Amino acid sequence: MSLTVIQLSEARYRENLTQAAQLGAHLAMQQAGLPVREYFTRAEMQRKHGRGRINRLIDGGRLTPHKIPVDNDDTKTRIVYSETEYLSQII
């Protein structure tokens, strides 16, 4: 069995822990029945994680945008928040 060691800078390690905590809090609030947004527009996710990263995830088939009507607006493509947060940490 082979062991792979991944070295992270302290800043990247802190960023990963922060993102994991945010995702955990989001999921906990959702499971508790609190009103949280589950879908965000592609543009919102691109602003948060970077246009290139989101486009690579979509082009690579790892992230699938959905046409989900929100507030009677069915023209925008929505992306699932939890999928994006998870994938942005490993890519």
C-alpha cells in the first residue's frame, strides 16, 4: 500500500478548515429546518470561488448546473451550494 503525503501551507490549511466549518454550519442549519439558500446562481459561485475554477468544475463534469425556478425566475442556472463548497476544497 502506498502512502501519499500532501503538504499544505498554513494559510491553505486555515482556508480549508474555514471552508469545512462553513459547509458544516450550512448543512447543520439546513437539517435543523432553518431557512438557508441551497441554490446559488453561477455568477454568485464564480464571484466566490473564481470564474476559472467553477468553469473547470462544470466543463469537467464534476459540477452540474440546474435550471431551477426560484422566485418565478426560471431563466437563471442554479448551482447546489454544498456541491460547490465540497468540490472547491479538493480542486
